[in-house]
Amino acid sequence: MKIRQIEIFRAVMQTGSVTGAAESLHVSQPGVSRMLAHIELQLGLTLFDRIKGKLRPTPEAETLYAQVEQVYSGVRRIEACAKELKAGTGLSLRVLCSPNMGLRLVPEAIATTIKKYPEARIYLEVQLVREMMNQLETGQADIGICSMPVDQPRLRVTRIGEWQLNCVFPKDHIFSSKRGISPRDILKQKMITFSSDTPQGRIIQQWCNETGLQPQSQIEVRSGQAACALAACGAGVAVVDNFTAQSFQDPRLEFRPVISGPKFPIFAVTNNNVTSSSVMKSFTETLKTSFRGG
């Protein structure tokens, strides 16, 4: 029996008449009658006794109907499962991100994703890049968002955006009157510097090599948030990523873009052996849109 034949047979069984079946399926009565006759001819069975213009199911029809209902129950379960998956039921996403990504963009992308998948479970943990890789390789996390390049054969790295440098400084600093700050001007100030293995640390060293200047520095950090907090307290100026500068809420702190400063890529890192779920795809696309200013 074809799907349409099963629908017609089921409708006749449920309504008890050709007229009722035609109305429920929004088709003509003659069409239902012809299809019913064709089904009986095809199966070689009498499914209904015609008594005074009424249909009475035969035992064979009752047995067939029981099987049809099992099929429809399965279809309903599939439909329910599909709806649950669309809402994210049973789906989870484990996200790791570097500290600067965890301030605004990643939380915003997660908030958008759970609106689309209200039943999904999302776990977020802020980590340094070197700590992310093991969890991604061993399947303890699904995706990592970071701003440092990763070279691991078992991991897939996709560029999804970029960040740039901002100079942060105490309110009413001489830089407050400027629209942008040059590297040379920054190096002439008392600075909060970064460890040499960080992007900020490497660019500061590059500026020193190019200008021949060495900043006055007593404080070294690894975190943009720590640099912002110190700058707000008057400990010096610092160069941090634009996301950290924009997200650090302290009335004592100001920031400006670094003139001709380099831009650094931001990556989504996943395990090569893991297929992306719909939740992960939605999360990643939302992040990409955020980086594009959408």
C-alpha cells in the first residue's frame, strides 16, 4: 500500500464512512470510493461490508488498521522528536573561550543561540588558550573561541573575526584629547606591559625595535582586564584588545584606538572528528555576524 492509500483507509476506519473520510482529507467522495475499491483489489481482500449504504470493517480491516496505527504512532514520535531537536532538547554545547572573548561577544552569541534553541544546554568556561587544546582534543569540549593561532593536527581551526589594539589610560590623561594614539606616543608613557608570549607583548617589543624606545614599566600582566584595572587606578597606560577596552566598565578609564595598529585573527577551534550540531552551527554563525558588525 502506498502512503495515500494508507491515509484513505485510515480515514474511512476512523470516520466510519466515505463521506466522513472525504471531509477529513478534503477530497471528493467519489475519489475516496475509487481509491478504496482499488485498495481491496490490489490486496485481494474485502475490507468493508456494504450494508444498506454503510461500511462495516471486516476482521481483515481491523487487523490491518491495528498495524496502520502502529505506523502512525511511530510517525508521531518522529515528528515529536524532530520538534524537540529543533528546540534543542537533548542537545548540548560546551564552549571554551579566552578571557577577552568571554566579556561580551561570546555571552551575547550564547544568549542569541538559546533563544533559537530554548531547550538546549550550553556550558561556558573561560580559559587560557594553552588550557583549551587538551579539552578539545579529548572531546571534553565542543568548540573553543580564541585569539591565538593553534597548530594541532587533530583540531580544525576556522577564522571567524578579528580584533585590534586600543590604548587604555586613566581619565583626564593627556591622551584624552586625542582621537587615536600612536605607538611612539604610547612608548613614551609609563606602561603596563604584557608577557612576551602574548600578542600585546610581541607587538610592544616590535614597536620598541622599530622606534628605539623603551617604555618605563614596573608592571607586567597577562590579562587585558588586569591591565585595564591597573590603568584605571593610575598605574600607567596599556594596550589591550578592543573588546576588553569596550567591555571594561569603570568611569576612571578611557580608551582610544592605536593608530595603524595591527589586527589579529580570532578563531573557532573544533575537533576534526566531531560533527557540528545545529546548535554549534547557529552559535558560530551568530559570532561571525557579531564580528561583521551585524
